[in-house]
Amino acid sequence: MTSILTPMLDKPLLQRAIEQLVRLGCRHVHVLLGITPEPVRTFLAEGERWGITLRYHYRWSDRDLADNFKPLRLSPASRYWLASAETVPVLVPDEQSGGIGWRTGTVTHWSGWGCFSGDWLAGLKGVASREALEALLLEQHSISRLVGSPPLSASSDEDFLDSCKACLLQLAPEDGPQILPGKGAVLHPSARIDGPCYIGPLARIGAGANIGPNAVIGEGSVIDRGATVADCVVLPDTYVGIELELKHAIAAPGQLSSVAHGAVLTCLEPTLLAAVNQPVATRQGLSFMQRCGVLLLRVLLLPLYLLVRQWTAGSSSSVQLCLPGHLQWQQTVPLAPAISTGKPEERLVRHFSGTFYPGLALLPKGLLVLCGLTLRDASEVQQLPDYWRGLYANHRCGLLNEAVLLPADEATSSRHYACDAYACAHGHSMYAISLMLRYLYQVAGAVLRLGMAAWSGAAR
């Protein structure tokens, strides 16, 4: 169920390996690819996010390591780090560490990491596997060794679970509650949380749930009411059903690996373990530049908001917002729902003062998007047809879409659905900016017309 690309708390093992090399001062990294190279290349890209340069090479399984190292053009006098993405040492080694290992009883194992000279690496004739290299290192007493705790590993589900616990103990503060909540995580007041535990970003813990100790809840996961998760890892975007009890296991959508029994269950009922079905695009937060843009927009629109607020003073409302993934998860926000009555100018002004401007403050929190589904109360969403309600199960509501600008005589149900579907498909492109500019232009025109009408009435 697990691999080097499976998130281990907040990052997969492959990323931890790269970050370890960066901490050791490596700036040029050569990656020997196996039989499934594309996922690794897609994840690592060119290495720019770590400030390093990556070079990819294909490893020939029928050749020894000396032949595989030839394309790297190693300098005999230089020293190089040899690293494995399948095992990552917990400790930070140094350049004197020829081989980094750990002991199980009286047996010493090699972690796959070590610092060696280019001349020594080029002389690995006849050594074609990690096992053969480990045996060679243990035989050569001239090579210095650093023995520590077992490394992080994803070679088996049991190793992955133990590695998550090791990361958890390393990150959790000893003098605190040892609970690590991610950004946007929602915990019900009646839920019981026992540390150490990690609750990923945008995860949701239901009423009466019991989490911990030694629990890892992945990003975007949903733990329904009364469920128990202890000594477990719940992988990202996994729904854990009502009153389901998980112990010493790894849970994924539709799958459960019982480490205690050494068994993997598949094709489970959706009421037990299911996919949250929340697309990644709907969960991305705002970048730093986008947050600055939203803040600047709020400052620029503040005078217009204060002017409009005088006309709509005393009109306040709230809406139960449906959160993607499971429609039963709701959050109250101080915004007005969709407005479909009144004159066009009055509707735009009320929408600007009651929904758009106050809603800008919710964009960085990830509760809404700029262009998305029509803002409806949860009770209204439940009345929609299944095909329409499915959009709310997978996408967030937005401050704007084309339905806001529709004339009253064109605001039919079919047009509203078309606007919602179009916003889901194009809301994350430049279309959202274009729609916002059109909206603000019409709002400014509406304010001007209402102001002129009020001035004319006062003059009479």
C-alpha cells in the first residue's frame, strides 16, 4: 500500500531523502531511476524547489554499480554521498561516515547511505545489488561506520508505520500536548485527541471521535463521528466511517492494511473507508503573492464598501457553507447567500456589501474561491438534483460566477447550473480575474446610478 511517494506525515520519503542531501550540502544530485521512473521524475522535476540541480540516469539492473556510475563521471579524488530513497537515516551524518547503519540485536545493517571517494565507487566491480554492497561494506573494516537508530523506511507497511511514529516523536514537543494540527484542520469540540498525533491540513475530525495516541491523519481526510484511530496512519483524502475502530493499521480509500495481522483488505464498503473525492485543485491555498493581491484589493475597495454599507446598514446574515468532500460537513460564514430578487442595481449592491467584500477575507483561509459555485445554504444544496449536488460535493463555493451578473429574466434553473458547471471548470484560470473586473465595473455603475437617483430625489 505504501511507497517512497506515500506522504509520511507532511512529506513522502523521497522528499525527505532529497532534503537530507540538501542539509549535507549537496547541490548536484544524480538520480538512478528504476523500472517505473515517471512518478519519481514528475515529483522531483528539476530540483528547483530545493535549490539543487538534478540529473537523471537509468539504472541497468544487469550491470554492476561501477558500470552504472560511469555516466556520472566521478572524480577519483572527490567524495560523494551515496544515498537510498528507500531508507533515510534519522540522524544527520557527516562526511566521515563511510557507512551509516543500525543494529538489530547483534546484527548490523546498512542504511544505504554513506560518503565514499570517487575512486572507491568506481572500483565496485561485480557488485550489482544493494545486498552485495552491504556485505562488502560490513567486511571492509577500514571504512568508518556510524551506527544509530533504524532509518525511515517504506519498504513494508510495518516499516512505514514505525517510520511515521519516529517522525511524530521527532516533531512533537516534549513539554507540550504533542498534538500537531495542520492548517485548516477542523476538530469537533467533543472529539478526544491524545498525543502524540498529527492531524494534516484540511482534515476533519467528527463528533465523539477518538484520535491517538500515535495517530497520523493525512491531509484532507475525514474521521466521522464516533470513530477511533490509534497507532494508525490514515492516508490523505481518506474517509473513515462512523464508529469504525482502527488500531495498528494503515487506512486508505477502500483499503486497510492490518499491520498487527499482516493482512491487506481491499474493496471495502464506502461506509467504512472511502475516498473523500476532493480534487487537489479545490484544496490549494493561496500563494504569498495571491494573499498580497487579496489584501491590496480589500484596501482599494474599502471606500466603496463603506459607501455602500451606509445604504445596506442593518442587513446581516449568515450561511451554512457546505465543505467539499462530504456535504454533511458544514461551517457557518457571515455572508449572504445568493440574491435573486430586487432590481439589478440593488441586487449588485447588496451582493457586494453582503457577500463579495466580506468574503475576500475568507479566501486565504481556503473556505471559498474567487470564482466557484453559487453560494447557497446547506439546506438549499440538499434540495438540488443529484447531478447538481455532486458539484458541491467536489468543489468549493465562490464569491462570483456568471449567475451573479445574469438579468432577472434569464436567471432560470438551467442557466444557474450552466454557470456553476462553467465556474468549476474555469474558475482557476484568468477567467476568474476577467469576471471580477466585469463585476466591479457593473457594481461601480450601479452605485453611481443609485447615487444619482438618491441625489435627484433629495433635490426635489
